[in-house]
Amino acid sequence: MYIRYPKRTLMKGVIYMGLVIITALVSLLALFAVVSTFKNKNLMGIFFSLATLGVFGWFTIMTVLHSGYPGGH
């Protein structure tokens, strides 16, 4: 006899929420890096920090829009 578990929507929401939190923290660190590199006038640092902010920021926003906040539906 098998034990019937509910659908895995709860676990899916937990995974997405962890992903949102991690990518949001990386985005905040990238924002700090943008400000810091503008102060130091480091052109290569500005490029890479803006690229990181763009990629992780976009991923955070789209994950929140797709999964909702809080996740689990």
C-alpha cells in the first residue's frame, strides 16, 4: 500500500522562495557594487556590476511575477 502525499505545490513554492531570496540578495550586492565602482571610477567594474545587476535583478523580478509572493500556487 502506498502513502498518498499531496501535490508537490508546497515544495515547489519553497524552492522558488529560496531562489527569490538568494537572487534578491545577489541583486542587492550588485547594486552596492555599482555604487562602489562609480565612486572609484572603475570602468570594467562598472560594466560587470551593471551586467550582474541586470541579470540577477531581472531574474528576481520575473521569478516573483511568475511564482508570486509568497510562492506555493
